[in-house]
Amino acid sequence: MPRTKTGFTRRRRHKKILKLTKGYRGTYNRLIKRAKEALLHADQYSYIGRKLRKRNFKKLWIIRINAGLKKIDADFKYSHFIAALNKTQIKINRKMLAELVVNHPEAFKAVVDKSGLKK
């Protein structure tokens, strides 16, 4: 069996890595070994970042809903509000509730009244 060289295949693979690392600082966008390592780390960070983004947004929505409840009445709590929503089977997710607090406070107040939340 004749010996084959990997010239074309290797070049294509290297070009793909260098294309993905375009814009990285230093030699991380020029040297194959460095670029490959940088790409591995970047992929890990982006995966973790996607999970963190979901977590951070949920925190933000909860904070906004709680602030909206405090604006209506100082005694209202987020946990009691969510329990009241579940009890009355009002199905609005936290993102939409936070949107109501920020842009449509009167609609949010109507949802709070409809939920039957008591002091």
C-alpha cells in the first residue's frame, strides 16, 4: 500500500481552526497549537456562559417582580405571589410578569388582584 501524505486534509483542518480563532489576541489566532487550545477553552466558556445567562435572567425577573409587588404593597412577597398564582391556576411565566412590571404596571396590578394575594 502506498504512503499518503495528509497535506490537503491537514491544511483544511488548520484553516478551519484559524478561521474560528480570528480576532483572538497574540499568537492565539496564528499558531495552530495555541489556536486549538484557545478554541477548546473558548468553547467551554461559551457553554458555561449560556447556562449562566439563563440563571442571571431568572434572577433579574424575580427581582423585578418582587420590586413591583413592593410598589403595590410593602407586605407582598414574591414567594406568596407565585404560590397564589399557582393556586388560582394563572399560568404566566416570570419573564412576562417582569415585562408587565416594567412596561405595564397597571396590567401587573390587575394580575396581582386576580391572583387573590392577601397581606
